[in-house]
Amino acid sequence: MLLTVKNLSVSFGGVHALNLSHFNLLDRELRVIIGPNGAGKSTFLDILCGKTKADAGEVSFDGHSVLGKSEVHIADMGIGRKFQKPSVFPSLTVYDNMLLAFKMNKGIFASLFFKPSKEIHDRIHEVALKVGLQKCLGKIAGELSHGQKQWLEIAIVVLQDPKLMLIDEPAAGMSDEETEKTGELLLQLARQHAIIVIEHDMKFVEQIAQDLVTVLVRGKLLMEGTFDDVRNDQRVIDSYLGRANVQLENF
């Protein structure tokens, strides 16, 4: 088991944001987490990457405890995070954004005399091809479409060579074509990485949910199952939609 979570909880101002009894993830498993706003989905990812400190519980990643570690330490352990809003450097080229993400010595002295090796250059081109940005490497990142910025953000995470990728709402704001391409990309990446995806777009979830789907409601685990199990579960329909006996064309 790559990731094991037990009795994980955190509160903000006395309100329980997350009270997760258990969560397990295999190596190279693509897990989708769904749930209504306020279900604790992003809070869960925040804890896994060290952005938010848990009040209690256990999180074991690749045999090592995660809780209490800094964001940098956790990233070095092999957990990479892509947030919902792209945070690329808009004034730099796509190539330079990817170069900055590469795992290497970033000390002042090393940076002053740094020159990309052929290995680094080739790796950047390899990842750019994988995410569909091979023709945009010389383009200023701020000029990319929203979807392309999301792909650049994913490329930046991939270049950190993580064992686990945390992806927050990758399809938000994308066109149908971009959404489909993003789904294909995540399925391809799942051959080399474990991936946890938070998403609301059920058509997109159906495309990528080849393994289990986890449903969170009010910070707690409601159920886990296949996409068909989830979309046909009355508890999910009631909790996620706020009304009973609803037949969804997109769910």
C-alpha cells in the first residue's frame, strides 16, 4: 500500500473540516474523490502535501509518516501537488517554467553558473510532448489558454518525479475538448504515478475513474466503489445533490 490514512481529523474555528476514518491507495492507482462543496476534499489534499496541519490521525506514505513534515520535505518524499488555480510564472516561457520545476541544486552559487544539460533538455521536451505543449515551449506562459496552463501545471508536477500526484479540479473551466484530453493525459500518467483527483465534472470522472471513487460528505467518508456503484447509490444522490430520487443525465 502506497498511502494509508487512519482517523485523520482537522477543525477550523471549532468546525470539523475533515474526520476521515480511513483511506488507502495503491501504487499507480488513480483515485477520484468527489463530494459537495465543503466536504473536506481540498483539506485532505492540503494535509497530504503539508499545507495544512492535522489535529489527529495517521498518514503513512511509502512506509513513512507524513504528518508534521514540511511541504518541502513531503515533496522530497515523492508527493506532488497541483492546485485548482494554475500558479505558473506568466512572464516566463513554458520552457523556463518547466526548467525551474526540475529537480536539481537550486543554491545561489549553483544557479549563477547553471546551464541545462542535454538530459534536462531532453526530459523537458519529453514531458512537454506528453502533456501536449511541445509546440509551446518558447511561448510566454501568460499567453497560454486556460487548459494549456493547467497542462503546464501538471507538467511541472511530473518533472518533480513524484510517486503520488495530487490534482485538484483539473477540468474546471476547460472546454469539452480540453477536458477529454486532460482525462487521457491523467490515464497515461497513472501508468507511472499514483494519482488522487478531486473533481465535480461527472462526465470527466466517468472517463478517468477506472479504479475506486471515494465520496466525502461533511468531512467524512460516505462510501467507496466503482463509478457505477457511486452514481447509483441513493445516499450519494441525496447528499451530493441535496434532494432525493433525482435522475441525472450527467451523473
